[in-house]
Amino acid sequence: MQLSEKTLGEYLEYWAEHTPDREYVVYSDRALRFSWQEFNERVDDMARGLIAIGVTKGTHVGLWAQNVPDWLTFLYACAKIGAVCITVNTNYKQSELEYLVRDSDMHTLCLTDGTWESKFVEMAYNMLPELRQCQRGHLDSKRFPKLKNVVYIGQEKYRGMYNTAEILLLGRNTDDDEFDRLRHSVSCHDVVNMQYTSGTTGFPKGVMLTHYNIINNGFLTGEHMKFTSEDKLCVCVPLFHCFGLVLATMNCLTHGCTEVMVERFDALVTLASIHRERCTALYGVPTMFIAELNHPMFDMFDLTSLRTGIMAGALCPIELMRRVEDKMHLRVTSVYGLTETSPGMSQTRVDDPDDVRYTTVGRDYEFVDVKVLDPSTGEEVPVGVQGEMCCKGFNIMKGYYNKPEATAETIDANGYLHSGDLGVKDENGNYRITGRIKDMIIRGGENIYPREIEEFLYHLPGVSDVQVAGIPSKKYGEEVGAFIILEEGVTMTSEEVRDYCMGRIARYKIPKYIFFVEEYPLTGSGKIQKFKLRELGLQLCSEQGIEVI
């Protein structure tokens, strides 16, 4: 096994030549299918069209859309000509969009209508009032002088914007010379994708990822699940995040298999797509798997074609993993990492024993050196001792865009990237994630790790999901707060939760505050925003007349 030095464009062209008629992209809910050859031809037209509107090597192109059919077309079109695809979180609101466009030096923004709660076209006009008066391709914004084009992904026409059909038409009528020149100038070490961190603390930063980073991370992820060109992966996770773009798309690209796409996560559409297409693999964050298992029509679908998948993006409850394997017929793997590590640094393998797959995030990726370091001294800690998860290897980002100081704070002088996550390595080389350094609750000098309490409370009958966060306390500094989602039809009191805890966990770990909620505040990629849980806890205490002491 060795690392690949191919680019995204070279991989795409390889499959278009060697398996031209095999399906690459499928949308089962609308009978839309692209073979490798058909998709590659569309990408080439799109790439030439982007060149015609001024996009070239190094140009920053924003992609603000859910998993629509041409999302991947724009990604590969940028990759073929050396442009950088900036993936934009679909949950962004006005100020977040404007921050990203300015911070990234964006040249072209490609967008859809958006969602019921985020109107992308409307926000674009609010940001760029000049669009309503200018011809497409002639944008001259006072506030965003580097932004020159807005492209609507779809057939509708909007003043000042190109649409997909126009870009493709321009591409079909553009000379091939510049396209060929750019295509042959692209290196695997060029930045191909820039993803903005979720911004759960501070302002988001643009993480620069190269072809080399994401192709090899995707390939090794697939190898750990024994992917082949016969596999069909149901992709219901967002493409703007590493989970969708790398672990899913780059896995399929490097193994020549099929992506069965779900435009926006919907449990019913996901189950129906697996059933109809006979998908062999499924990805999701824990909340997605919970929604699928609890869907009232779950038993109507044949999921026996599934064999493997990934549950990641958040800490995965052991009981949920067991239930998924029992009900959905697949062996779950877990990937641990972060956007800055492209994203995987460790993964369980599909043939690992159950206890390894359920209780750990596996061992190092090949060609990656993972170490657990003492946050205070920077020294590696012994097996079984908790420290900060750090790694060095092919997967490390090129850096944060235009932020050398922030890059230096994250990647140390020895080349190790510091995750901010706490973990423990066992005697077999597998890792357990025990929490985040910043999420740790310090109650009267006692260190409390939310993950431990979450796993414990998940065994309480009637609990569907649970998250633990610190609630500010005048007396102890912080108290433990538990935010519980109950299974449908279940009722429970705070006293019953505390009674369950008594004698089973240390008294100081028993939640002082217990809240029964319907949902958690999430980032666009499905990660739970713990800092918002702290705020929610204070708000609920106030509403319920609970004194915070």
C-alpha cells in the first residue's frame, strides 16, 4: 500500500476511461443517474464554462448548496483547473456568509435557493445590492471587491447571476487550449478545497486541504471497510463537510464505486434509497441513525444489502451502535479526526471485534503518526493515561488561510497537529476519545468528563439520547447539566434520573440540573454545540424558576 499522487481530475478521468458505463452518481428519489463517462463530460463542460467567466488556477470558488446533483460537478470542475472550492455551510446566515466571502477572498459564488430557513438568493442580494442592476459577469461590489460572479445552481434566471445552463453552454463553446493548459498544471499538492471550521468558538478559519490530503484519506477510509467498485454508498451526510466530501466522495472516487445521493437528510428518503438501490454502505452522525431507526415506516424497507458504514461526527453511544448493527445489518466503523486532519486520523476496521468497534475509535491511519500528549508538557503519555490527541502525516492541512499565527498554534514545531480532544490509547493501539479539553467540567476542583456521564445515562431505559455540559455555578465554578431526549411515549422525572445515578457513579458526577429537551443545537454538519447547551441550561433554569447557585 502506498500514498497516491493523483489529482481529483486524474482519478475521475481514469474511471471514465476504464469503467465508462458504470454508475457513479445516483439520485434514487428522482431517477437521475450519471455514469462515470457522462459525469466526466459534464465536469469538463463546467470547467471550461468557469474559465470563460474568469476562473483560473488558484481562484476561490464558493459552493453554497445542499447535496444537489451539480454539487459534485462544480467540485470536480474546480479541481480540474486548479481552482479552490470553498464549501459553505448551508446553515449560514447573513453575517456568517459575508464573513466567509470576505475572509476567503472569494471570486465566484455558486448557490441554490437555499432552505426554508435560509434563503440563499435573498441573502446574496442583501450582500450584493449591485447584482440587481448589473449584467452577469460585471459585478462591481464596493463591500466585496474581489467577488466577481454569482452562479445560480439550477435553471432559474436571477438578475446579475449566471445559471448552470449558461455556464455549461459557455463551456461547450470555449476553446480547449486554456482548459488543457490548466488541467496539466495541477499538482496533487495544490489546495483543492477550503473548509471553514464550524466556529463553535471564535471566528471560523479556512482550512486548506490539498488533493493529496483528501484523496489519500478517502482511499484509506474505504480500505478499512474493504470497499470495491461493486459497493454503493448512500450519502445522506452534507457534502460541504469532510464527512461527505472526503470520507464519502473521495472514498468512492478512489475505489470507483457508486454514490447514492440524498439531497437533504430525510430518514424516509434515506431508507427508501438504500432499499431501491441495494446500497452496501451507509454513513451518518448518531442523530441520523436514531431518526432512521425510529421512523414509523422503518420495517417496510429491506436493508439486508448493507454490510458496513461509518458513524462519526459526534461521540457515538455504544448502545446505539449495537442497535444499528442489529436492525440495519451493517458493521459500523468509527472515524476520529477533524477538518484539519482531512479528517481521519484513526478508524476502527470493519473486521475488528465488536468491543473494539463499539468502545474505541480504532487505531492510526496508515502513514499517520498519532500520539497522546500531555497538554501541559507536550510529552507523550503512557498507555492508559489521558492526554491530547495529536497527529502528524499526509493528512495534515496545509494551514489556515491567511492565518499563519493560528496555524502555528495548532501545528507544533515538530509537525504534530493538536486536536483539542482528550483521548486514551490502550495496549492494543486503539484510542478512546474521552472529551474535549474545553468541554471538561471542573466542579470544585474535580475534573468531570461529559462523555463518561453520557455513556452511563444512555443505559437508562427510556433515554433516546443524552448530552452533558457544564452549567456555571457560583459555589463550585461549574455543575453537571444533563440534556435528555426521551424515546417516544416515555415520561421521566429528574428525580428518577438521579435515583438511577445514586450508588452507580460518584456523587459529584450526578447531574445537578436535568433538562428534558426535543433536540440539540447543531452545527450544519451535525455536531452538537456544547457551548450553546450551557446557554440553554441557564435559559431553562430561568424559565423553570430553578436557582443557579
